[in-house]
Amino acid sequence: MPLALRQAFLALNSAGPDELHRASLAANALTGIYADVVAQLLTRAGLPAGQIRAIGAHGQTVRHQPQAYDGIGYTLQLNQAALLAERTSITVVADFRSRDLAAGGQGAPLVPPFHLAAFGDGQESRAVLNIGGISNITLLPAGCATAGGAGLLGFDCGPGNALMDAWCERHTGAAYDNHGQWAAQGQIHAGLLSAMQQEPFFGQAPPKSTGRDLFHEGWLAHHLSTLGACAPVDVQATLAELTAWACAQALSDLRGQYRRLVVCGGGARNAFLMQRLAALLPGVAVSTTQDWGIAPSDVEALAFAWLAQQALRGSPASVPAVTGARGTRILGAIYRA
């Protein structure tokens, strides 16, 4: 993503002037990138557009406030699905969250049913951890797939890469901490870690979801302001520990049942973070989705392709036990080619 567009999206995470105008142009620009990527993929695969059933286009989340303010709340993903259908001549399925929200749910996370389809097992209970900007976990009890998804659970754990990336970029100029090499050089600041762990979100029972609305640079700055001097590298190490701790907490009482944790998302490429996860989860085998033949960075894209397929079939794809909605719903709005 071009730097200017990335900065535009980050700026839209909080209130600012002329938001409607800036958001609309950012959505148009993002859609142009999507269309270019689709064209490149078709060329590489040697396929005409007519052979593609649909594109699952989730868009870029800039605000996530489910059930807030009026009991319904809102969630906003910037996207121009109609423009993408025009540019690609392919049916587009988009707006996956809003129907679940309308049914009283959080609208997130949406990937657990795909995790079940891709990684569920008849004999072994598994947990799938997605570490993107925010981290979310899916619990797949043994036999869940053959039992129609009974027992499937999933929820957001807390920050994933969002805080680490922002802090790394501010102090090193790099967009992310490659393999966690910078964090590995620091020392965990016990006071900062303890203060951040007091965030009420961590103690909430699921269903729950979150985003940059909560875990943003201002949130970190608030906690830092209560401390004395703290070296930037130590803050990075502490942020990595917070992410690992928040994820490990999701399995803290279930390690006897869940002895395998499968990690995907950009965080799976952070070697230091993976080491900390393994250290905090003794007795749990921690690996990545690569062991199942799926690159960790591909899982989210595959999930929204799967959700698009479900929408075209008219099949419900939400899980009330995950989002808190009143019932299952067909997710996504369809923009025909």
C-alpha cells in the first residue's frame, strides 16, 4: 500500500476535519489497488475474469464501535465494491460485518468458521491464533467440524501488531520490527506491562472484539506518561510481551484441552513474538499454518473468499457464540458483475 494512502487510513482511525471527503477518496484509491491486484492475479494464473465467481472484498476497517452509544453501534470498512465490480467485471461480495451487527452482534471476528473448515480435526482440539493489527483466537474442539460447528468459539484477544508497528516506525523508521529483532534486544518493563494489563478489555468475557479505536498510540502514550524514563527498545519488548500475554491468556485455563496453537497473520513472522508465545504456553505446541500448506499471510484472504462463497450460496456464515448475535445470518452484500 502506498505510504500516503496508509497514512490516510491511519488518520481516519480518529476524528478529524472533512472526514467524509477524505474517507471517500481513500476508499476509491484502495479499490484501484484491489483492481490492479486482481488483474495481476488473473494474468499470472492465465484466467479470464469470467471464470472467477466472485471477489470477497472486506475493505479497510477504520472504526469499530459495536453496540456502543445507542446499543447498536457501528463498524466501518472503507471500500467501493460497486467500483471494484466495474473495474474487474467480476461479482464482488463486500460489507460482511453489518448484518451481524444489525442482529445484535459484534460483527467480529468473522474468520472462526473458516478456521474450522480449514484446520478443524476430528480427534484433536486446536486453537487458531490470527495476529494481524489486532489478535483474535478461534477454539476448535475435537469433532467440532462433524458436529455442525458445535462448541466453536472465537474472540479478539487484544493488540496484535498495531502497537508494535506504530512504535517501531516512530523510533526506527521501519514499518515493522523485522522478525522481532529490535524487541529481542530490549528488556521487558515490568511496570509498563502491569499497567497495560489492567486494561478492562482483557478481563471482559467473550463475545468481544476491539480495534485501533482502543489500542492506539494515544493509549500507549497514556501509560508511558505515568512512568519514568523508558528506553524505546524496552517499550518495544514490552509491547511484544503484552501481545503474547493477551493471546496466551485466551488459553490459560484450557491448556489441558488445547495442546496445539496454530498461528497465522503477520505476527507469525515475528520470531521473537512466537518465542514468547511458546514460553507463556508450556505444554502447547506452537506452530504456524504453513504446516497445513497455507502461508500465514494468506489465511485472512482465503477466509474472505470463503465468506464470499457462502454468501453466493445463501448459506449463513456467522456464529452467534462468537459474535453474540441473535442467530446465524448470511453475511455480505453482493454487487453483480
